[in-house]
Amino acid sequence: MKKRFIHLTNYSVQKKAPNYVKNTGSPNNDEEEEDDETASKWDLYSLKNKWRELGINVEDVFTKVKDLIIKTILSVESTLASNYNRA
């Protein structure tokens, strides 16, 4: 906890770089979607669109991600419960 910035993501650092390119292609923006692929960080909307363009089943991917999250939480459930009960 003493190293407050140890968990900064690459994006947290990158967004201050002089060559950073903002993504303006999300549906909440009035600007064109052309720069989605050149942006330094894609939003989820742009990523899903690209996956669909590549023929990737987005719904299947997210179903598998949700399943993985559930299994991960279940794998530590007893440890979390034990620690919670000790507090």
C-alpha cells in the first residue's frame, strides 16, 4: 500500500503522452468512427464492433468471460468467507 502508483495501467500513463490519440468513435460521440482503430485506447463499443467485423461471436466471448469470473470467485469463496468471519 506504500507504493500508491504501482497499479497504474499503461493507459493511465499513456494518456499523458504527446502522441496519445483519443477514441471519438463511441455512440455517445457525434464525431466519425474512422479513428477507432488508430486510437490509443478503444472503448468497449469499438472493440465489439471490430470483433464482429472479424467474425468473432461477441456474445459467446462475454458469456465465457462471465463464466470465468464466476468460477474465479467461487474458487476463493471459502477463503473470503473465512477472512470475513475473522474480522
